[in-house]
Amino acid sequence: MWAIDIGNTQTVAGYIQDGKVIYRSRISSKRFFEIAELNKWINKLKKIKNTNIVGISNVVPKLEPIFKKTIKHNFDLNPIFVEPIWPNAFKMKILILKPQTLGADRWANSIAAKILYGFPCIIVDFGTATTFDVIDRKGDYYGGVILPGINISLSALHTYTAKLPLVSFKKMDYTIAKDTVSAIRSGIFWGMIGQLREILLRVRKEIGVVAPAIATGGWSYLFHEMNIFHKINQDLTLQGIEIFTQTICAKLKK
């Protein structure tokens, strides 16, 4: 099946077979507001691998009707959108004040992490925002944390200052920089390290257990040597979409 994760910045599609992503395609989400661009991309996916199941996680509401129409046109089927519904199907209560406000990508991440890695656990997703999602020792969704993502921080420094340039992000091996670009990269990288460690420390204290942290998202690979994460899985969201979609399909057939 095809799993599609529509983010604020990028959209990722993965063809999943036997629980593994065997093909990926990544594209800017902004291009999809032109339906011709979306149709071209979806048609490309169909030519690579046809399917009778498409699952979608979407955090850009305006794109939902466009995707529905395009998936129907190309695959002749109705996609299944990930929603924070039927938590009993995953034996996971959603313990926040308004469960319906939980982002589709965060619900997909939580489902995948619980099933693939067990519980308790903490999922950190490096997307447009950096999010933390907590699965407690009972296997329930306990709550989370949201902070500005890496690209938002880089963009803000450039947008709201007169002289600071917009720079690309990269891992830094040192802290004290000798030029402006390196200083920005150092501040963002080591600032993120500090945020990760402090937030994880406080989350573990609040839930009363040293839960392992699972990382996903575009920048997650840069933190693999920092002794912060138990596992880094950049396909976690796609795998969660697949698990959700297959589970809901099985429920609907009964």
C-alpha cells in the first residue's frame, strides 16, 4: 500500500510491503495547491506501484479535498485519512483534554512506536515543529510537547534581524564559532541538544519511568551519535499510517 504523510513543509510517500518501506518520494507540500502538480505526482506513484489501499496523514486541512479527488482519479479508490479515532483498536487511550485535536502525524507516530518498540516510550519528531509524544507505562497516549522546528528557528533569525543570513542546518562538532554562519548553526544545533535533554529529563520525571526515546523526521539522523535516542526511525510516521490504515480496513470489513 501507499502511505502518504502530508506535512506543512514537505510531503512524503512510501510504498509499504510486509511492514517495510521499499520506495520513498518526497516533495514540497506547497506545490500541491496546484492540482496539476499533485495529479502529476500521484500518477507517478501509481506507475511505480499500483495499489488498492492508500492511507494519508494530513496536517494541512486545505489539501484534504484535493488529495481525495486526485487519489480517486488515479487509483479509483477513496483514501483513508489517519484520525485520532478508534483508540480501542490499538489498546491505547488518548489522555488529553481534546483527543480530536491530536495531530494525525503524532497519532500515527504513537501507534507505530507502541507496536514496534513497546511502552512506555517518547517519540520525538523533527518536522516543521519538533514534537514530543509520550506513551505511558500502560500503553496510553499521555500527552506531548511542541516547540519550533529547526527550519522555523533558522528562518526566524533571518526574518527578524537586519544582518543575519538564512543558512542551511548541519551538525556542529564545536560550540564557539569564528563566523556568523557557523555561530547560527552552533546555536541551533547545540540549543536543540539542550532542549532535547532537558525536555526528556522532565518528561521521564513526570511519568515516573526512564522511557526510551524514539526519533523520527527529516533531521533525526543528525542526532544519532548524541546518546539521546534509543532508536532513530525515519519511516516511523509512514509505518504508523500503514498500521492505522490496515487496522481500520479490517474493522470496516467486519
